Amino acid sequence: MNHDQYDYIYKIVLIGDSGVGKSNILSKYLTDTFTFDSKATVGVEFGSKNLELDGNKIKMQIWDTAGQERYKSITNAYYKGAKGALLVFDLTKKQTFDSVDKWISDLKTNGDEHITIILVGNKSDLEEQRQVSSEEARVKAELYRNYSL
């Protein structure tokens, strides 16, 4: 299908520290697979999914960005044109939650003004290793609820 065959095309970016599970979120959404030993993303990975909603043909372009600092100059360029961002942190690693403010700042600097951001606490199945409480995550999400880039 070319662009003319879609009613809407949305670009979504997956952002967050390295190792929080961004690639597995993408893999699970696109192919319903999960890999325990996934490798760190180098630069940016891409996937897409076609949907139909209320009679509209939609193409979701999902960009999985590397979380390592050394790829920052590459990944920041992918924020442009994104309509949404999944900002992922690992519930079992407090430092990834502490980085949320930095990622929001990067979006503010490099992203579009009206981007929708969804904060995702990943690895909730590892409850016994949890370092970020539901309350902490809720407070952070509320902090940015009406935040405008």
C-alpha cells in the first residue's frame, strides 16, 4: 500500500533508557513474540502495523530508539514528526524511572509541540524486584498530565 491508501499515518517513537524493554514491547505488538535474551538496539529499529478503526485505514509507524547515550544524536532526529511517544521505564530499576524527566526534556527540545506521551512502567511481572511503586509512577504521570512541549 502506498500513502494514498491510508486515511491516517501516525509516527510513534519508543524512548527510554537502555534495557527497559522497548524492543520487546514493539515485538509483542507487531508479532506477538517475546524474547528473553534480546540485544541492545543500535541506533533505531522500525516496524509498522496497519489497522482499521471506524472505517479508517491507519498505518502505525513505530520507531524503537536506542537508549544508550552514545546514540542520542541519532535518535533525537527521529522525534520530529512523531505524533506519539511511549516513554518506557523499568519498574525494577529506579534509575530508569529517575531518567523520565531527562527523556521529557529531550522530547521538548527535539519533538513536535503537540506530541502525546504515554508513560509506561514495564516489567510489572517481576513484582518481587519492583523498585518503583504504583504511587510514584502515578505522581510522575500526573506531573506531566497537562504538560505542553
